[in-house]
Amino acid sequence: MNKEKKLNYLKEKQDELLFSGAFYAGKTNEVLKGSNGYANFPEKIENKPNTRFAIASGCKIFTSVAICMLVEDGKISFESKLKDYIDIEFPHFDQDITIHHLLTHTSGVCDYFNEDIMDDFELLWKSRPMYHIRSPKDFLPMFQYEQMQERIESAFQYNNAGYILLGLIVEQVSQCNFTEFIKERIFHKAGMKDSGYFEMDRLPERTALGYIEEPEGKWKTNIYSLPAKGGPDGGAYVTVEDRVRFWQALTNNQLLSKEMTQTLLKPRVTVVAEDDIYYGYCGYMELDDDKEVVKYIQMGYDPGVNFREVYYPVTKTIIVVCSNESEGAYELLKEIENIL
């Protein structure tokens, strides 16, 4: 199948899926990119390949890279304890929680959004003014005084609060606002000129609004369904090509040394043993029978936000799919994987 046929096929699939968003798929000798649907539904402003999209937890890897940078700077280590770097009271937290535990979701701390109990992130803000959530410390009242959820290292338990704590460590150690640190040390270095932690009530041009489908088939924006500004656990905005620039900068050792990049990308804990799915400091990954990484997997889900991304290290193939609806990115990514 030539490039034109592939793009036509993907256009058909996007229409079938009612997909709203943009995608980029690239390998050594071929690049496919496109978009579908609307960045603004009422105004019929179309999504474009250079539209900015929220990526929810897809930006946890930026927090991980920031921590690795501070380790390289000699300011912390992966075995540094949380209590030694944050002068905040956590009366029920285990005193032995380390940065390694937070990065790998094995700290056992209580999450502010427990996905085993709640299945709708939007409900979290029914009784909390989301417009006050604009920095990492703003999340603290939601979990600071809670009991431990698990014992340290007893299990992999996906945890947003752990990444809030990592962001607070970045701020304390660097003496810099978290989002400014990411902007200066990652976005600028990688040439990600369209990316940022934009406030939802101050979105820049070419930014897709997130849409949530209601039971009666109508749509509403997600402005009252998410924190006003993203942070260490999620909420950045990117273009699909900016994410490609990020992976290029990372794997070309422009952000971290070669040794530290390898440390970031190494598998650490088992998530689903039968499927060879692991988690490292960088996120999810799939291994082969020889325990070598087949692909790195990034994902993000919020009301009105759907993000999927895979990077194959051997062939340097990358696929990025961003959507401004709650579903669709995974299905389109699988279609792209099948033909690329």
C-alpha cells in the first residue's frame, strides 16, 4: 500500500470512528500525518496537524525527565527519600518512600483520584472549585492527610498523587516553578515551541477545546471537568509533531546523557506479566521473550481528552494520536500500527 492509499484508508477509518483529533506516524522512510473533526464544535473550526491538544497523563514523562535532570545535576538521587526534600506534613505516609517509588507507582500513597473507586474524573470536581487548582501544592488537601493505600513496593498501583509529589520535589530542589522548569529545560531544548501547560481559561490560538458527550447525545466542553492548569501528573498541551520532537531530543541524548536516558527507559516493575507489560521511570513498555523493549507506550485519559502514543526503539518508529474527545485515540493508533 503506497502513501496515498494509506492516507485514504486512515481518512476512512477516522470517519468510521467519528474521530476528532490529529495523528502523526513516522519511520525512517515514511511519514503519515492528518487530522479530523473540529477543534471548536459550534464554530466548525477544523482540527489540523498543528492543532494543540491536551494529553492528560501523557505528560508524566516530562516530570520523569525533570527528575532525571536533577539527578544528573547531583541534587537528588533515585533513592532520596520524600521526607528529606519536601517540608510538608504527611502524617500517615511511610517515612521510607523514595523518588524511585514515586516514579514507578510503588509508593503506596493514597491517590487523590482512586480509579478503583471512581471511574469518572469529572466527578472529582463536583464539590471542589477546579479553578483554584493551578499549581502542584493546590492538590495537597486532596490526599495530604490520607492513610497509605498500600505498603511500599507491595504492588504497582497507578498513582497521580505520586507525580504531584515529584513535581513538588522539582520545585523545592530547583527553586523554580514546575511548569517553568519543564518549559525551559525540556520544551525549549527539544524545540517544542507549541507546547505548554496552558490554563484552560487562557488557551492560546490553535488549541482544541475538549468535548464530553452527554447521555442525550449533546456535547459540552470540559472546562468545568478538569483542573484549571495542568501539572506534574498531567494536563500539558502539545501538537503531534512536538511530541515527535520530544522523542527525537530524548533518544538523541539532547535532554539527558546517554547513560541517564538508558536509566529512564529501562523496565522496572511488572504491570501485566502475561502480556509482558512493564513500567519504568518513563512509563509503560512492552517486552519481547528476551526481555528487550519492543515499544514504549504513552497514554492519557481525561474527560474530553484522549491520547495514545507508541515508540519502537529498534526501528525508531513513532505514532502519536491526540483527540479532543474522551475516546478514539487507541482505535486509530491500532489502525495505523496495522498499515505502517
